[in-house]
Amino acid sequence: MTYQDDLDLALELAEIADAISLARFRALDLHVESKPDRSPVTDADRAVELAIKEVLAAKRLDDGIVGEEFGNSGSTTRKWIIDPIDGTANYLRGVPVWATLIALSVDGKAVLSVVSAPALGRRWWAAPGIAKTSDIDHSVRDLKVSAISELEHASLSYNNLQLWDSYGYLERLINLSRKVWRTRAYGDFYSYMLLAEGSLDIVAEHDLKLYDIAALVPIVEQAGGRFTAIDGPLNEETSSVLATNGQLHETAIQQLT
């Protein structure tokens, strides 16, 4: 299946989300609260998710929805997984590295997705046989991961050393960092999009939820990369992930487990 109608809808949802989130970015009256897990949420997060849910209720009535801010509803077989603003901490501090993540999952597998970062002027999307990005000048190009096959030439991105420490992986990350060419912590969705573009080779991260991960997977995989849990197969309960250009995947797993 090509899922072209669903991909078109996901791109439409991204346009709606961008209009809302960009209008509230750096707003002086942005309302910020702390959720029970102490992560921040803004009025923009909630407005984006509500707008997406409204469109899906009208156009995909039989589909389920998994949202970060308003929970789950509807079908569990075919469902839209939404992170209204991935990188909320960046958003509320005025850092432009944030995005809306939209994925369609069928039978537990994310089959298409859109990642839209309007403050960067960038968007990425994928479906079976498709992996593309649009640049700030609105030009569109295909995505393809790098061909790097040796750790000594690889660029690694990770996120939040405190989480690596709390999960018991910090020493392994440091050991891996000594074997690669370059390390950076670009963070959130952006590391995975750079991987899909061929600018990074290995990305690993802890303490994620389904809505953080789902939209990243089709883009990385359709660009030729590989996406798993750090310690096994990827599933809806995975919280520690590893994404690579494919050629470095087994080597990275050996270094991190």
C-alpha cells in the first residue's frame, strides 16, 4: 500500500499545526505549566493537538488517536500518533529546534509520518517508497542515509547525559564517544532527521514515549537507515532507542550493550 491519501492528510495536518505553533512561538503571553512528570506543556502544545484531533475526527472517524497531551482514543489497529510540539523546552525558551510529529500506525507499525519544524523552515516526510525533505527555500529533495561503515569516521548524536547516567549507560556512551570521529547532542527530533539526511551516522537516546518515537521511524527507515531499541526489537513500549545508517547498527549495539 502507498498510503498516499493518508500522507496527503498528514501533510495537511502539519500545515495546520505550523500555523498555530509558529504564531505562539516567542509570544510574551505564552502560558506554561508543569505536567505530573515535571515536563513542561504550553498552550500551543494543547492547541496544536486539539486542532489535529478535530480534523482527524472529521476525516478519519474510524481511526484511533494517540496524543501526548490528551491521551488515547478510538481504534488501536489503525491510529494516528501525535506529538504536538517535540522540543517544548526549546519552544518555551525561544530555541527554534522544535517540531510537530505526526505518524500513522497500522497494526503496531508506523507506516508513514511527517515531521514539521516551521521555525527552521524545514519539513521531512515518509511513506512506503518515499523519504523526502523540504528546505527553507521550499525545494524538495530525497533523503538518504550516509554510507559510513567505520566507527572512526562516524558522527554520533545523543541526548541528555543525566538520562544516560540514570539508565546505567553513561560509561558505555563515553567509551563509544572515544571511538567515533565526532559527537554532538543536537537533541529531540532533529538528530534523527540529520541521520536521514546523511549528516549523522548514529543517534541514541533514552526516556522516550511512543509519541516521541513513532514519526521518526518511517523517515529513518525509508531513507535507508535502521531503527531499533538499544537492547532489542522496537515496540510501542520502547523507551531507549538506537537509529543508524544501517551499516553501523550492529557495531553500535555491541558498544552500547
